[in-house]
Amino acid sequence: MKVSEAIELMTKAYLQRIIDSFTKDFPKPDEERAREIILRNVDELTDPERIAGVLQFDGFFADQILHSYILEALVNSPDCSASEADIVQQVTQLEEGVLEAAASEESLKYEDDRAVDILRSVLEVALEDSKVSQEELSLIRRLREKLGLSERTKRIILAQLDHFPRSGNRLHSPSEFRDALIELQRRGVLFYCNRADGGKYVIPEEIVDPVRTSLGIELSKAAWTRLLGALTNAQLSTILEAEGLPKYGNKEDLQERVVLCGIQPSAALDTLSNQDLYDICDSLPGAKVSGTKQEKVDRIIDYFANLVVRDVAEEASPGERFYSYLVELAARDRENLLANEVIKKDRDMEAAFEEGTRYLFREKLGQELAEMPGSDHPDGSIRFGKRGDLLMWDNKSKESVYTLPPSHQRQFKRYIRDSKDRVSCFLIIVPEVAEEAAGNAAKLKVESGTDTDVALITAEDLVWLAEEWPKRAGGEGFDLEVLNVTGILTRQLLEQRMKLFL
């Protein structure tokens, strides 16, 4: 979710917290004015240097741990968003996992005993007043890295010192979670979308990379797992051997050992040969194979960092799978589509986009699709209840912004005029819409000769509508009139029309 999308789901108080994170100059504005201020200052708000600065936590160490864990939980959540209950659950699981590891004699068996003792001694001194300054944190981090120890190892040592996540190894309380969530909003890195389903905390897309960098997270857990899955057993063994770790076991054992030992993706890849890195790049759809060793390492990490991973059941039908990747199909995002095995070849994209959209209307919005005779017709059609007139739609996948060009106007005009039944609305589903498309839609409405409304909608907003309607409708069937307008169906306009017909 981008900043522009998140703020549409926030009311005045939560918008004000974001404004306060980068300026105190504005008097408290109303809701719409607050959104304008944020959008006008979005470059400053999302500046990596600003994010790095506000994420330097001074204060009680227990608070620093909680702030970091909340952000870590969100970075590893789908779309970097989660409810408060989900955040509490994930962070609690992370904290309990460290406490469980600290109680095991096996937890640090692969670490150098002398290095562990040195870090333990430094942490003991730093924790004497329970407060760790930013300078001390930086020193501890540099020492840990110099000793070749992971962040996980540091946390286990803290737990063994009876100081993780709080003094006495006590878990964080609900009130501490609430205070931390408010503080992260005031720092402008966490947005609370109180108008989203049940309320969602979000790290906007533009802020995710700087947050991940500040936390020292090169890849999310899901992306790191996918990267390790792309390596051979021999490559995994090379990584472990370079770290002085056992290299026995099956692939799952090797992958788990790499993760548990806290080896960073860049460090892991750097142990591999140039040929290994070439082979990995060659196996990634669309990835270049040329360049220096460092360029290959960076390319592989960037590839998996940007990889979209949807939670789709193995037994899901093709239509459901295509629906899950409808946004990527619309944008012709071949790397993600091929990597996730949504398509096998580029030429499969159009058919998959069309089938995913049919699934959306049929299964998510409960519409009965109308038969279309012949071969020269749009990608789908639905009847407006008892009236009998039609909503037609056509999918237009594109790697750039859609303008509704003259050739498509002629094509859609033919579909509208050749239809036996009147077409009340013609819907065009695209990846992104240019402003000029609204004027072209109005022109097509006039030239159709049937007063047919022509609407444009992005695949992302159509998916949002399909997910949002059932939550608000209370079992009431979808009303096609929501889509029956001329122009661009923005998220804001969809909100207004849903209220109108619910």
C-alpha cells in the first residue's frame, strides 16, 4: 500500500500524527487538508535519511527491542500490514522463541565461545542502568559484526542475562505495545489505517526499504526462504563451510541451519563462486547474468526483495491463482509471474488476466457471466438483473500507463454497437490509468450512439472492491451500478458509490 492509498483510510487524528513526524509548522488541519499536506511532503516523509534518523532509538532497551520487533513483524507480514492483534501475536512469538532458545544448551553450539563471552561481557556493562544510548547500540552492533555473531545470538545472550525482552525476561504488556505503536506513528514510519477492515497498521511501500535497511534486514523471511530454495545443496554446503558450520543433512536441514545461524543473504552469496552466481542469475526469469561478482550478489538480493509472494493454496484452481496475481498480470510483471509459476510463457499472460477477472466477477462478486456468441467480443459480460442490458468488460494488460488510445476506442465502439442487447456500461481493466483516459472515455460514450457509460479501473482497485464489498454488504449481492459511470473509478469514487448502493 502506497502512502497515497494509506492516507485515504485514515481519519484526522492518525493523519495528524504523520504530519507531526516531519513538521510542526502547520496548525491542525481538517481531514482533506491533512491528506494534501502529506502528499505535498511525501518526498521528505519517505526520505531514507529521515527514516534512518527517526529509527535511532535512545532510551530503555526493552522499548528499543519492542520497536524493532514491531517493525520486523510488519516487514515480514503480507503487504507489510497487520492488525494490532496480529502484531502482538507475531511479536510475542518472536520473543518467546528467543526465550526458548536461550533455555537450550544447543542454541549457541555453532558460535565461537570466545566471541560469545566478549559480547556477553559488553552487554552486561551496557545494561547496568537498563538504558542503552544510540552510541552504545552502534558500538554493540559493530562489535557483534566484528565477532561474526548474528542479531539472533545477541538476543539469546540478553535472555541468558535475564534481560530479554524486559528485565526478568518478562514479555511486553498490551499497554507497552500500544505506546510503541503510537510512538512509531509519531515518527512517521507506521500508518494506522483505522478505516481499513478492523483497523490495520501499515508500513507504506515507499518506506519499507529504508525501514528494512535500518533494521539490518536484507530480505523478508519469505524472500530469504525463496532465495535459499533456489540454491543447490552444493551451494548451501559451501555457505555453511565458509562459516565453519556443519554441512551434513538434506536440503531442508541445510537451509534451516543457514537461517538459524543468522547468516545474512549478502554474506551467504559472497561465499559462492562467480560461476555459482552466474548460474543463480541464469535461473531467475528476466535477470541479467553479466557483471562483477558484487553486481551479481546485489542483483540476486534485489530480485528476491522485489518478488511478490501470494498465499495461494496448492489445490487452488487456475482461476483463483490468476486472481491472486491479477495486479501483476495487468502490469505484465513477467519476473514475478514466471518466478511464482503463474504462467509458463509470456504469451500466457493475456489469457490468465482474462480468466482471473472472470473468477473475480463469478466467485468473489457472485455474478453470473453472460454467454457471448462468435469470436469478436469483449472479454466478459454480465446482465443488469431484470433489465437485461449489459455490463461488458475488456482487459488491457500493459507495462505502462493506459490512455484509452484511438485503436481501442474503435474496438470498444464496435463491441458496443454490435451487441444484440444494449450495453449500459463498458468497463476497461488496466494496470494504471492516465488522466487523459477520462476524456477519451467521455468521447467514446458520445460516439457509441447508445449512451453507454465507459469506466476505467485498475486491476488493483478492482481486486480491492471484490475483497471489500462482502465485508460491508452483510450478505447482500453485488450491485453492478457501483461500476456504471463514465470516467476513472478511483478508490475514492468506489468508496462513494459503495455507500450509495449499500
